[in-house]
Amino acid sequence: MNPRFATTAVILVCALLAGCAGTQFTRVAEDALALGQTTEAQVRARLGEPYREGVATKNDQQMKSLSYAYASTGAEGASDGVVAARSQGFYFHNNRLVGHEFISSWKEDSTDFDGARATQIRKGQSTLADVERLFGRPVGRYIHPMVAGADEQAVSYLYSQTTGGAFNLKFFQKRLLVTANRQGVVTEVDYAESGTR
């Protein structure tokens, strides 16, 4: 579900080769975004031109995506040897925000999380409040059509990092996507990780 991983990986390769990539940006705070209301023009007015824009199809609906990204080999990464990179993505359907997400491997705002805790989330029993107690505030939120049901919502926890030199790059990424019904009860849990840490 998350194309930001591919975007971040490309940016990190460029950063390693050029010293930095993308354009420095300030993360839009979650409370400044309203799913179903915020428009593309409002995001552009706040952040300027995106690093990348495209089209995504989810649940048979087409959405526009905007990606803002920045990486620097001179900045402090989340841990030793990690390239500092961050990206924020936005999804719009009929010019209304239906999803947003943020990924960072910068020390100051790293989105790293403990994926082993995903097994503590119980479908039909846990709530989104329980998930937030386990992982903290989510870095991504989505509504229909980013999730299948019109009465569903989802939150995500995302992390991606690159380590190594220009000829020995190692990529690692993980994502936790939790879907819930209108009452906030968890209906789906999807955790995945790939690469070498």
C-alpha cells in the first residue's frame, strides 16, 4: 500500500551520491490536516511544489498523490550509519485529502517503531486507542477509498532507512497498517518488513 518506501529509497541513493536530495521541508502537523476536507491547493500553499506527484489506484478509485522528500548525508540519522531522510505523502480523491503519511530516518523526528508489538493487536478486540498506547501517535491516516469500506479508517506506522556507502547500500523498511470500523475497533492488522538492518 505504501509507495513512499520506493520514493525514499530513490532519494537516499541520490543523497549518497550527491550529498543531499530533494528539497528541505517542514512536516505539516496532523492537526493542520483534515481528512475529507483539506484540498491539494492548501497543501501546495503550505509546502510548495512537491518532489514527485502521481496517480494511485486503490479500491477501484483513482487518487492524486503528492510527495515531499529530503535527504542529507551531512545530517544526523536515527542511529549510526543511517542516512537522514524524510518524506511526507498526501493522497487526494475528488480534490479532498483521503490519506497522509510521514516517514523519517532523521534522529530528531525518526518514525522507527517496535514491530514486534504488532502481535499484541487483536482483531475484533483492540481499539485504535489501544494501538496508540502501544506505538504512540500514528504517522499515517487514511479514509475511503484508501481503505475499502466507506465506514472504515486506518492508521499506519512507517519506517525506512538506508545504510552503507555508495557501493554497499543496505535498505530496510517496515510498515504497520491497522484498519478499524467506525467505532474504532480493529478489523485488520497488516505488518511487513523487508531488507537488511
